[in-house]
Amino acid sequence: MKAFILLLQVGAILFAASFAGCAHVPTARTGDVTPLFRDTLFKPPAEPVDSRAIFAVDAPMRRFLADEIVPQTRHKDPRQALLDALNGKLLIDYDSEMTRTASQTFAAREGNCLSLVIMAAAMAEQLGIRVTYQEVYDFDTWSRDAGFAILSQHVNLVLGQRGPRDRFFTSDATPMIVDFLPPRQVADAVSRPVPEQTVVAMYLNNRAAEVMVGGDVDRAYWFARAALEADPGFANAANTLGVIYLTRNHLVPAERAMRYALQREPDNISAMSNLSGLLAKEGRTAEAQVLARRLAQVQRHPPFYFYDRGVKAMQAGQFAEAARLFEKSLSQRPYDAPSHFELAVAASHLGDMRRAREQLELAEQNSTTPESRAIYAAKLRHLKSLN
């Protein structure tokens, strides 16, 4: 069964007329999202989606600002005072399970990169610090859950305005970047600024994907709908909306939403893959093949191509071939914890215990939840105890 592809966060030109003209349903005008919604197909939410809560600063956050950060601003740059707090008393653990609001992230001391950005931006506003939101390229990660392939894109926050040519500081100055990754690792990364309305849409789209993976399709619809209302240009939310329709077998609105996504972002691999599968399901083979060829140009190999082949090689006892394939997987997705783990297992079968330990350490470092980190850490301790 083909997995639907979602985007978690994180061009307005059409395909060639010969392709766009094959659509069996009208596509909404770019920016006009109302035709994409089918509210009567989904159960009304118990509570309305409230985007105002995303950046809301609650009483505990205000007390922390007043007691721990504001006094520091009397003798240091407020940006540095905030960074020091984020790296000290307000240290946030990475957790990809749920995208949290500012107050939720503060209370849990856990969150993904978008959660961290939202919390830091909310606190920066209280301190009078201007911020720049950024989408950062080449740090994307893929995962699979409940029949969905999930692409997680990377965002971070610059305290202050971006410098010329996407550089923030010169010489050895520390970039004022809020990120789970080390500042020097992301300072030279290719990035683009995004407006706050897009960050709001990213949050709502994340929640749509997360609750859909959890099985609540009705609630997911209302999050995806709110994401498109927050930023009609956010193609990923239209793709998620299309996937929501697909899970209920509403093919016409699903196609409309995915074509809208491709209007906004013609190289969106998630929308291309999902729409190609939908067209193939309907027997519209020629249209599906056009999209499949386009997808092959943008993405030479599917995200789990080498990983899945590596697993098959492991099952066949071909450990050297499995190691080679997991290395190829990591060349595509260098931060993929399962690939590091499987490479560690292959290395142990080959008798290379040093490499097995190294890969287990990388699996632990790159795992995306506290639970998976604990599992890899336990396996690493066991492996070390054998020596």
C-alpha cells in the first residue's frame, strides 16, 4: 500500500498547459482557498482552532522573564541574555512527538525545532527583540508512522535582522541563532526568511499531520483548514488537506487541494507523489506518469529506497551489502537515526565493533524522541559492556 506523504515543519507558476489542462476538477485561484474546504464532510471540532494561543505568554513565562532574563539585560545584550537562558536554565530537550505552543514548550521543557522557535520568539517579543524566522535547507528528515511518510523540514530563529547574503556576523562573533543545531553548523546553511503568518501555518499544519497520524482525521481537517487560512500560499498545508481527503476517499477535493499545492510550489515532492498515486488509483495512467517522471527529475530516489533495500539485505544475511546500502541511505538522510542503528547492527555482524559503537552513538544523538534516545542509549551501554 502506497504511503501518503505529509510535511511537517516545514513558486506560483503552473505546470505546462498540456498537463494542467488534464485536470478533471477546477483548481482554486492562487490564494483563494475557500473552494478547497468541505466542512460538511468532517465532524465539527469540540473546541475551535485558536491560532492566538501559539505565541501566548503565560504567567510562568512572565515570571521567568522577570526573574532570570530581564536582570541580565542591564549589563548585556538582551539577545545574549535570552540565548544564555535557552542554553542554561531554560534548556529544551528535542522531542518530535508533538509541536507545542510557546507556553506548552516552556512548561514541558521539550519540543521540536518549530516549538523552540515559537517559544523563543514569544519571549523575544517580551524583551523588545526583533526576530527573523528562517526555513533552513539541507536538514530535512524523513520518518514513517501509521502508514504515512513524513518529511520534517527545519526552521530556526535569528535574534535581530539577517545580515547581508544570509550571513549574520563577521569574524569570530557568535551568530545569534536559536536552534537545536550548533550555531556554526547552521550559520552558513542556505536559508530563506519566512513571515510570521507562515510560521503560524507551519504550526497548524504540523498539528494536522500529528493528529491524523494519531487517527483523528476530523480534528486534522480543522487544523489543516486553519493553516491555509493563516497563509494561503503555504503549499504544504494544501498537501496535508489533500491527504486528509484521501484518507476518507474524497478524491475530487483531494485532487483539488494537491493541484493547488503544486500551483504554489511546482517542485513539492509530497504533493507530486500523492497526486500521482491518486491519479493512478483512478486509472488516469497518462497523467500519473507525467507526474511520476517529473518527480523522478526532482527526486532521483524515494527517501527510504536504500534503507528498505538494506533491511532486505540484512534479512538475507548479506551484512556487507546491507552496510553499503545503509551508508547510501545516510548520504541521503545523514540525520536518520534508524539508518545509523541498522548500520551499527550490520557492523556488529561483520565484527567491526568500533564502528558499531560509533553508529549507535550517532543513532542516539539523532533520535527524535526521549523514548528512542533511551532505547539507543541502552543498546549502546550493552554493547560497551561486552568489551
